[in-house]
Amino acid sequence: MVMALKSQVQVKQAEIEIDIQGLSKIYKTKKNTFQALDNVSLHVKNEEFVSILGPSGCGKSTILRILAGLEDATSGIVKVGGQEVAGPSAERGMVFQSYTLFPWLTVQENIEFGLKLKGMKAKQRKEISDKYLELVGLERFANSFGKELSGGMKQRVAIARSLANNPEVLLMDEPFGALDAQTKQSMQHLLLDIWKKEKTTIVFITHDIDESLFLSQRIYVMEARPGRITEEIDADLNLFKDGELADVDKFMKVKKHIISLLKH
């Protein structure tokens, strides 16, 4: 079913890359000025999974909001697919840490919300929502409401809703931060499986080192006050196999190095 629908409803543009050069963000109030980001540059390749890792207050979520078009940069260049970001776009899906489902809509209606805004006919909307309900394992909950779902299930719906709009880029702001350890691990495996199937470019915000090493191909490590990138880490090191840690020594070596960067 998924493969059959692919040709009907999923047509992605080729080679969608993210390029950020010299990004700075300054917040001004009546009393003071605060620099959240200072000269941040990073690049995300087409279909790549990249994490931005850093302590609270380092500006990593600000980078994501600027990428999403929800905030303006003070200076610098932010491009997606060669086009400068000038505001929100359906081509950039966003998944937040907080549960952002519409409580008056069912799971299926939440997933179809953006498609309905586009004026898509009901039959095609259902084809797409059925596909993503299956992908996130919530077929039996299509007619449920948010209050009837667990936290992990709500985030599955949020991911499905973003993917249903066929975004070029999926931006994820600590989406599993509020989940218990077991549910968080389950969601990480699900996300990795979805990414491998969908080939969507993902930028993932986290402060969890283990999470970034498990999910990412590359990691940008940040420091705070003001937010700067201290190092780019290649995390595609065959540390995991079939979802299990395969090279403990190498994993610990990389993790210890990241910890040392975060202490500075």
C-alpha cells in the first residue's frame, strides 16, 4: 500500500540541502540586548539526518525556528534548497517537544489538517493519512482524540501530520524530551525507521548525547552565551547495528569527546 501511494501523492524535489552562513541573532528589549547566536554556519546534505546538540540556552532551538521561518535572523544567510528562508513554508515541517495536536480533531483529522488547508479532495487526503497512520503504527486509533492518547502516541501523530504535507525538510525540536525513557527509545527507533523509508532531510535538536549518536549521521555541538558551533562530529561510525550498540569502545570515545566539548 505504501509503495503504491508513493507515486500518487509523494513527489519530492531532488537535492534539497540546507545552508546557513554567518547566522547571528540578537534580541533587544527596552532594558538590555542579548545575543543568542553568533556567526553560526552549518550545512545539511540532501536526505541527511543531522543533530544540533548543546546545553539549554545555547540557541539551538532558535536556529530551528529561523530555519522554519518563525523568527528572523539578525544577520547571516539561511537557505533551503537554494532559496533564502523568508517565512514559514509547508516545505519545512516542524515537530515540537510539546504536543501540538488540535484536541477537537481526531487523529486522522489532525494528520489531514494541512492537506485540507491546501484544498485537497477528501479521497486523496484519506489515502495520504492512511499511509502515515500505517507508517507510525496508529491505524487502530484513526478516530481517537488527543486526550485518549499517550505522550508517545501524540508525537507519532505530530510526526505523521508533518510528513503528510510532503515536506522537503523535517525540523524537530527535542520531540522526545518529555517522554519516559522506554517510550523515548521506542520513538527513536521509529523515527530512524521512518527516515530510512521516507528519505526526508532531518534537522534534530537535542541535549541528549546518546540520542544524537544513535540517530544522526553528523552532529553539530554548540556552546552557550552566545550560541556558537564548537565542532562538527561525524556520527556515522557504525556504532549501532539493528538498533543495538555494536562498538562500545568507539561509542564511549566519541561520547567522552562530546562531553569535553560541552564542558567548555
